[in-house]
Amino acid sequence: MWNNDQKKAIKHMEGPLLIVAGAGSGKTKVVTNRIAHLIDEGIPSTDILGLTFTNKAAKEMRDRVEELTKEDVFISTFHSLGAKILRESIYKIEYKTNFSIFDEEDSLRLLKSCFRSLKKEEKYLKYVKAKISQSKNNLISYENINKDSLISKKDFIFLEIYPFYQKKLKECNAVDFDDLLFLTALLLEKKELRETYQKRWSFILIDEYQDTNFSQYTMAKILSEKHKNIFVVGDPDQSIYSWRGARYENILEFDKDFKNCSIIKLEQNYRSSQNILLASNSLIEHNQNRYKKNLFSYLDEGEKVKIFIAEDEKLECDFVIKKILEQDKERAIFYRTNAQSRIFEDILIKKKIPYIIYGSISFYQRKEIKDILAFLNLIISDDDFISFSRTINLPKRGIGKTTLLKFLELKEKNNLSLFSLCQKILKEKNLIKITKKQKESFSEYLSLIFRLRDFYEKNKHIDEIILYFLKNSDYLDYLKEDPDTYEERKENIDELIKKAATFEGDLYKFFEEITLLTTNEVSEKKYSLKLMTIHNSKGLEFDEVFIVGMDEGLFPHENCKDEIEEERRLCYVGMTRAKKKLYLTCSLKRFLHGKERIARPSRFLKEISKKYVENLSEREIRNSFYVEDRVFHKTFGIGVVKRVYNTFYGDTYDVFFEEENQIRSLIAKYAKLEKY
DNA sequence: ATATAACGTCTTTTT
DNA sequence: GACGTTATAT
Ligand SMILES: Nc1ncnc2c1ncn2[C@@H]1O[C@H](COP(=O)(O)OP(=O)(O)OP(=O)(O)O)[C@@H](O)[C@H]1O
């Protein structure tokens, strides 16, 4: 059943191998089976390292390998691998090995407090955050920044904040997501460690290689430098993470890094019907910057790709739901942005159709969960300002921004740990200006933390610590203040307790797992309908796929105008997930910033070759104006489109201008008409 | 100095 | 339509 190229890849033993292959050609399947083959050939499973980009992909591969071989192979994300290496060796760069991992929210809070401490304008927060992340992804530490190119005001702020932020992270005994790669790569550059880890895994396999960024690339390169048994698979057309530093060039330059590598191409698609595959190919061919591929399928022709142009969002949604109700199948709805899931959720709940959402806010990012974890974190950490500032005012104790800032300044001056300072404040009088009430509740808070610590000394069962916390604090009462959400939050807390009760490992491990695990497999039951962003759909496949919200401006997204090819790749990824049926929908009106606005079909709909498409709506697939659209022209004023037709010059409109009371013919390319 | 209510603002995508 | 910021009351 394998084709020859697949066979060659699976049987490959030593030396570097690159597989470049299109969607649905069996890349992931080949990686999995090659691992099984290595084990069959007598390679110890502990010598093998498999790397993926999402926890879900890692778990899936682990499960499939276990099915095939009954062995437990270390398959993880780059980030989890980083966490593992850092736990063992981070002390070499003066961190403690029991560090905690800050998620996106925590690091943003910390960065914000850095801005406040250094009195910087917070409007640059986002810029600096991106800049720090970018630097770490490119393995540039704050000592090594090339200052010459940084001349703007926001860059000066970045220059000041980056080292400060890094120092504060260390003070909190924490690393952020980017550090998991950045610090790991730095560690691996140290000779003695490098040699240790190079011996640890003698066969390395990487899936979705087109999405490696520089730090991941460096990790992979160093780890396999000695034995050169590196096996990577990827598809440049599916590179969709350039915004977080991914370079698909890594795949094209693989043969430079690993001389004499073997290269295998897989060109047969085993997933999609002819129509779906050819439609997808016809779209991706619009990318200029790309190597041509010859991807084919022997599967049935199947149905044409269905395009539906709805008059408004509600009708778009109704269309999808109606199709879903027709029969029970393995289905998914994809969208460009998380916010788009809302309308669908509303209807699905109303119609009692079971569904599951991937991504967006994961279980562990919910407020109530993070609050409790922050309290627990204070048991084992003495200087985590983020957990402290998160919990100090829960429930409200009248300690806000200003007091916290003063607190921080005092801490800086006295060079004390957080809790030493707390005790000092309670003992000595006029250290800090606080009211009697504030002081009382502050003391209450501290005593809660110390009681938790005492309890932890005697009892390390995480579920029991949480129960003890709930019993001894007013946290639940605080949640009851919002009765609408209380029930749900309480249920989530119960879920957390359940998780804690069955968890094997200490509190540190518990935190690590929870921070790195963004998806909660808790609810992974047999839901046939799945909702997710297209980014989240990578690597998956479904019988029927709906890609919704295909409006110009939403997909391709307004903010990605200069990354149009990546948007197109994203669309390609989404389309190629479908096995049997593919629906692409858009709406002519869309709610944006609280107002309903006119929207137009995405250019991608137009770019797909008509041969493979069936339009289910009355409307033509056009991403310009329709008859009766109101438009604005800067000389002629406001008008109404009366006729749309094609001339030698392309799309042409007859527009009736109110002011002049006459019709003018305008050529789309030249007349700069705007929607009005 | 904090808590709350009203106001204005701008939305990508993830580990 | 969520979010953060600012004005106002406490
Ligand atoms: N030789 C084969 N015979 C039959 N089915 C196959 C064969 N190879 C792969 N497949 C099937 O094709 C589908 C796609 O495989 P897989 O997910 O591994 O592809 P992929 O290249 O990783 O896809 P993508 O890059 O689009 O995520 C799977 O359902 C797989 O079982």
C-alpha cells in the first residue's frame, strides 16, 4: 500500500533526509512509520526524538507509534523539549531548576509592570513585546543587540525594557514561552552540554519543518550535528507561522546545513477528491514566490467545491447549520479569527448540536483557574511578583495599582524578596502609606499564604491543597459576586481538582504541564463537529470542511496585506484538510467594531479555477462591487452602481451619481471607487 | 487611593 | 463586542 517514495523514506536508516511533499501526501504517516521501523530494526526507543509543533500533534503521533510498536517514544513539541532540557541544565546559566513557565498572559502582566516601573508609555507595550519575542526567536540576547539600527523612540524603549524584563523574569524565577527555545539554544551552544545532549538522542525526526524559526532550527541543528541522523518533513506551501519567526527557507536550505542529504519528494495525495485537490492547487499557483509542485490524486473526482455567498452573517451561518443537519459526518468549521466562532456557537447551542472548539481560551487560561494556580504558586515561590499582584486583591482588599507600584519601588530599594518585604511592612510602621483597613486585610492575605505553606509541608496532594485553599479563603464568595458566571466557574474549579487528584508528579510538574498544555483533552469525546481557526487545523483531516468568513479584509485579513502569500497558503492549508466535501462561504455584510458593514467575497474565491467550483448562490463570485452598491468617487461624489460588465479594460461599472443626476461608465482599475 | 461606570478603541494567527 | 482607559463617586 505504500508507494515507492514512501517506502524509501520509511526504510531510511542513517544520515540526513529531507522530505518535501505536498498536502495529504502522507508525511506525518511516514514519520510515524519510520519511527516504528527504527524500533523494528533494533534501535532502542529511548534513542529516538520526535518533534512537532503542537501538543495535539505530538500526542497523536505518540499514540500511533505506541499502537504500532507498543513502545513509549519521546515525542514532544519544541517547547516541551526546551522545558525538559532547561529543568535539567538551566543552573548552568544561573537560573534555578524549579523555575516556573509564564504563559502569554503572565508575561504580558510582567512586561506591563516593567513599563510602569520605568515610567514608559504603555502604548508601546505591544511593539516591545513583539520585539523582545522576535529577538529571542533569533537568539539575540540583550547584550548582543545591534543598536545602530535602532533609532526611533519605541526602539529606545525596547532597548531599556528588554534587559529589565529579563531581569524581572529571573527574579520571579520564571521563563517565558520564547525562553523555552531561546535559553535552550543558548545552553546547547555550551560545549559540554552540547555533547551530552548530542549523545542523548541518536535519531531525530521533525514534522512540519517549514514552520521552524531560527531558535528551533538551531536546536535541531545542534542536536543532530554529531550523528547527522536528522529526518525532516515539510511543505513550503503550508508555512503559516512566519509572523512568529518561522522561515520556510529552512527547508530549502536543508541541503546546505547537511551536505549529502537525501531528498525525497512525495507527490501523490491520498486525502482529497480530485476536485478539492485541483481547486486547492489552482489557488496556491497564484503565489509568485514558490516552487512548482506536481501533486496528484487517484481518488474519485468527487463533488465540486461549493461556494456560498450569503446576504448577511446570519444567513451564512444558517446555510452551514442546514448542511450539517443533513447527515451525521466527520466535520469541521474553520475560520480566520477566533472571534468568528461566536455566531456559530450561539446557534449550535440553541439547536442543541454537540460541538467542540479547539484553541481560543483554553481551560487553563480561564480566570478562576489562573487565580487558584497563582495562589498555589505562592506556596513554592517566594518572589513571584506576578502571582502576588494577581492574588493580592482577591477578594478586593483595597490594594490597587498605586500601592503595588509603591510596593515595587520599596522592594527595589531594599533589595528584599517579596515575602520578606511583606513581613517587614507589617512589623514596621511607616514604611509604606496604607490605611488601617488595607493593613488588616493585607495581614489576612499573608496569613492565608503561610497557612497554605504549612499545609503543603504536611500534605503534597495537589487536590487537597486546592480544597484547603477554597475552605480557608473567601475566594468562592468572591466568585459568587457575579452570579451569572459562578456556576460555570465552580464547575471549572471542580474539573481542576479532578485533574489534580489524578495527576502524577509534584506541584512544579503540575504547573509545567498546565502551562504547556493549551488544549484540554478533557472534553475529547465523540463530537462530530469541530470548530477551529485554520491555523489549528494544520495536520488534521475531515470528511467535510467549511471555511467560513471568506470576505476580503477578513480573509485575507486586513492587517496582513503585505503577507498576502502567507494568507493564501493559509487558505490552501484549510482547503486541503477536506477529504470529500469542501464548502467556502462568505457574507455580504459583516459586523465589525459593533457596526454592520458591507463586505465583499475574498479574492481567494475568485482565484480558484472555476472548473472545480459550484456556486450555490445567485451572486456572482466577484470581489468588487455589485449592482445597487452605494459608492463614493472623489470627483463625482456619491453614486449607485447600476450595471457591472466586462470590457477590454476589465471590470467596468455604470454608476449613477446623485449630485450630477447622470450615469457615468467607470473602469474598475482606474476609477478609485470606495464603498459608501 | 480605590472602585465603578461610562467611554472610546480597535481586533490575526500560537507555543 | 471585548477591552482598556478615563471620569466620577466613594
Ligand atoms: N500509501 C498510502 N495509502 C493510503 N493512504 C495513505 C497512504 N499514505 C498516506 N495515506 C493517507 O493520507 C492521508 C494524509 O496523510 P498525512 O496526514 O500523513 O499527510 P501529510 O502529508 O502529513 O498531510 P498534511 O501535510 O496535509 O498535513 C491520511 O489519511 C493517510 O492515512
